Amino acid sequence: MPSTPIEPTTGRQPPHDALVRVERFERPELAHVAEIVLDRPQAMNAVSTAMARAIAAATAQVAADDSVRCVVLSSTHERAFCVGADLKERNSFTDAELMEQRPVARAAYGGVLGLPVPSIAAVDGFALGGGFELALSCDVVVAGEGATVGLPEVGVGVIPGGGGTQLLVRRVGWSRAAKAIFTAARMPAREALELGAVDEVVPAGAARDRALELAATIAGNSPVGLRSAKRAMRLGADVDLAAGLEIEDACWRATAFSGDRREGVAAFAEKRRPVWPGR
């Protein structure tokens, strides 16, 4: 694990008041990693309408960039990844305004879930409600020792509406997800790890560094292979085995005749590191 924080050193500079930033890195091992940074510290990254639009825009930007092989979703707030929906804003909405905001919120969560490359959530501090749903929308969740996660929505008269009722069930199974959602429980990181709701627990404050370390490892692999593997896994997750194997075969065909496959085999035979063409 890196002993010092990894700082972004390149990429387009965001406006000073940006709610979400996309960062890129000069270090060679992170050259193909994009970091989407939640940056609304005064509200512990509560997802307002403006924040939701910013998340959707950032994920669309990253998804359209063929140079990206892995994404890390992180926060600038040391005590919060994201505390969920901005309930102060929601409290001011009329019913009509709440309905108008719904597709904006769905686009934010769907943008993370729909990233075509592997994604890792770096969770330190609170990840509650919609904040935990953003993490669950990633492929891997790394949590700091002091993190607290949960889906407390039924306690305020709603349900997890950013994918939580679907994603947590798929991660941990029906009964475990039911207990977590119906009790509105907040779980410390170790309990969430035991449940299967997060994938790794690291020392407090180290989630981002560990996520970037994992991202560097992932980004060293074939970009065609990574995208095709994620597509096969996502499309095949909710179909029967026979249908899933057909999906896998289609994704295999899309990869097997690529330049990446030819380069990977050649590099293995020549005992060198591959230089992926990415197509």
C-alpha cells in the first residue's frame, strides 16, 4: 500500500466551485486511471440537483474517453464519502418538483453504474443512503476502518431509490439485504465487509490510496479485455446460465480478434510487457 497520498498532477482544471471533478495522473502506472472526485464538502457531498447533474456529466465524460481503463470514485471530505440525498433541498420541493428531479437523480446513479470500465469506490467516513448507492454502483468497494455505510431511507419515509434495493440484494442476497434495508441500520466497515457489502477494509484514511493502487493494477491489463469482461459480467448477471454463456461467447468474439489479443499473446511469447493498442 502506498505510504504517502497519491496526488493528481494533470488534467483539465475544474472551476473553483466545482461539485465534482475528474482528475488524471502523470505517473505511468496511473496514466489510464480517471478519478471522479465528489467535492461538496460543506454539505458532506449530499446529492443536490446540481450535484446529481455534475455526477452525470463527470461519468459521461469518463465513459466517452477511450484512454480510461479504470475509474476511482472518491471524496475530498475526510469524514464523508457522501451522506446521500440533500434532504434540505428535498424538503423545499413540491410534489411536481420532486418528480422533475427524479430523472436527474437517476442519471447520476446510472452514470456510475453504466461506466464501461472497472470502477472502484474509495469510502472513508459516512456513505449513507444515496452515498452508499453510489459506492454500490461501483464494481469494487474499498472502505476505511472508520467508515460507516447503510441504507436508512425507510426511516425517513422513502426507499433506497438510487439502485440500493437492487444492488445490495445482488451483492449479499435477499435476506441479508432485507435486514439491512428494513432496519435502516448503519454498519461499521468491518460489519459491512462480513456482510459482503464492501470488498476490502483498510486503515482509516487509506481507502483512496488503496483504490488507486488497485486501479493501477487493473489499468495495466488489456483495455479491450477489461471492457468486454465487464460487459459480459453485467449483462450475464441476471439471466440463466445458458443465456449467460451466450453473452460471454459474444464478448469473447469481440475480444479474440482484437489488436489487444494479438499483442497480449505476442508479449507473453516474447516475455515482455504488452503495449496495448486498445482496439
